[in-house]
Amino acid sequence: MTNLLSAGEFAKLARTTKRTIVWYDEKGILEPYKVEDNGYRYYVPRQIIDFQVISLLRQLDFSITDIQEFLKDSRSLKALFKSKQELIGNELRKLRLKLDSIEEYYRNLGTGDLLVKPRIKLVKRYVVLYIERKGPYARIKDYCLELGDIVGKKIADKGTFYTAFYERAYRPKAARMQIGLKVKGEQNTVKRLLDNSKIIDELQSGIVPSHKAFVHTHKGSGRFNSLLWNHLATFMRRKNLKPHPDILHREIYRKTSLNGFADEEEHVFELQRPLKM
């Protein structure tokens, strides 16, 4: 062919550098039409369009691996853009959640020099099923899953998991905890469920009475809950407010992997410190 382009000529017409053209060849995404014995690369003019497709994909943040797979699998550009659209959409959603958290923390720090700005909430009476455990905070999820296995999927799916802490001190290694499930229905209903099932003896039921509590809702990873509990306690001390002596403070799992929310950024926890009125 008389219209072959050398690598240098191709680079000028494609408005790029020879080094870029060679690099794309080495990555297997823009191979020359012909390579001479002396190593000189030659291209045909239509490959400039191929280069522009690659350049567009790179500008839209497609990785070299993405482009390699696109060429290897002969996927359509429409399918490629669709997958990237979904990926960027998820990234944008996560960034919005992070931005919302930053703005909330910034506001809270501006008004009280704390990460939390709790509200008073009237917590209505509810029935619970629970087991008691002593262990690290890091195993709370395991304990909840254990409770779910004990009560069965039917009951677990209708309830809301929580952890109640017997000690107010920070004990990340060996805390005494009540791993519970808020269940719908009255206590006699729960009792019938227990009586009609072969559940191990350690499972207990009880009632949490109506009370007022300082509540902070945290959206995001639960890895920071201990920090937020600390700020919540500091807030109450500054306000000279006393915790309720008989009602345990609770961490309610509104949206977590326990009820189908796999993405940590979507998790929602409610931290409750009952008040002595």
C-alpha cells in the first residue's frame, strides 16, 4: 500500500506523540498495520479513527484494561458506555453521601465543637428478644447473625437488630452486651413463638419501656460508632444531663448488612442514650 503512514506521520495526523502510539502498540490496543524487519511501524489512515476512539475512552476515564477487554470481546461502544455510566453513577452517589456527612459534621463542629448534634426522641415501648455476650465490638455482627440463626429467618426478617451495652465505659476488647432484636407484637405473642419452637435456653425476651433518649443518627460505616458514642457522652456531660439508670444505651441497626444493605456507605445506625427525667 502506498498510503501507509509511519509512526511519526501517524502521530502528527492524530495530534499525539510517537511515544504514545508505540505505547498503545505495546499494550495491544493499537497495533500497526505492518512492521518492517527493521522494527519500523506503519499504519493505515483509518486507524486514526481507531486512535480517536481510544483517546475518547481514555478522556472518559476508561482504563487500559477496560479498553483491552472492549477490543478483545468485541463489545459495542453502547454496552461499554452503559457499564461505565452505572459505575460512575454509583461513584457519584457515594460521593454525595460523603459530602452530606462532611457538611453535617462541619455544621455540628461549628455549633458545639462535637461531631454530633443529638435530638431528644420519645422512644415508645417495644418487645425484644436477646442473648447476652461478652466479647469485642468487632464481633457484634457475628453475634447478631448468631441471634438470627437462633430465632429463625421468619422472626429475624420482621425485626430490627440492636446492641445494648451494660457498661458505659469504652471496652473494645471485652464488653458485656445484649445482642437483641426489636420484634413486632406484644410479649405474649413472642412467648408463644418461643414456646412453640425448640430454641436454646439462653434466648430471653423482655420489654423496653417508653422513655426519652438523646439520639444521633449516623449514616455510613459503623467503624466510627465508638467515636460518635464518645462525642454523644461528652454532649450530655456538657448539658449536665444524666443517663437513665435502668435502661441500657442502644445501637440500633436501621440499615446494615444485617438487613440487606451490603454497601457500607448506605448503612444507618441510631445511637440512643436514654435520659433520666
